[in-house]
Amino acid sequence: MPEQRYLLTFGYPAGVRDEIGSGLDGHRDYFAKADLELAAWSLLKGRTPDVGLYHRDGTVGHAQVVESYIYRGPDWLIKAVDGTDVTVHEGDWLVGLLCDELAWSLYKSGQVTGTSIQGAGKRRRVAKGNE
């Protein structure tokens, strides 16, 4: 039986997490749970999102998004590609992907270890304690 080449991965974690540091732009971004839910629901609404590799132009088409949903809990301990323990928390956005042969081989070899939703948004300041 051929492999399904299916990955269930994080779209984005919910809320503020200690393990999320500042990005390359120096900011520590996060979504409030309600806003993250709206993003997850809108990903597949009326379109098929483009999936590429490494945020590089010309790589679109290596995976297809087949699921986009908010995990409802309870906490779920899983093994990451690198063998570390990762906890999926209530409110996290999960995305299911069907990979082509290239993307699947990169995942299986450990050259692809995660996903990153590419998009646009507005950054706003949140008062400390109102996260």
C-alpha cells in the first residue's frame, strides 16, 4: 500500500507561549484564540491555498491543504520530526497537508521540520496583562 504522504502540523499556536521567541524582525507575534480561530476557518474558504517550500518563489504546488481547524483539547503530547516532545494545546491551529513526492521526501529526511503560514496582518500593541 503506498504512503498517504499526509502531515498534520501546526498552523499557529494559540495565545502567548514561553517557547515562542522574537522573530527575525525582532517582534514576538501571537494571535488571540478568537482571532486564530477566524484565520483557521478562513484558510480554505472559497479557495485552495498555495503551498510552497521555504517561502521561496517558484516552489508552489508541493502540498495541498486538506484540513484547517482549531484543536479543542485536551492537551496532546506528540513527537516532533526531530524526536522532541511537543504539546498541542486547546485552541492551537492545526493544518493537514497532502505532500507531493518531493515535499514528502524532504520531510522524511528531516530537511523539512515544520511549517510556516505566510500571510499579511496588522501588528498592534497589547497592554501587558491583556494578552
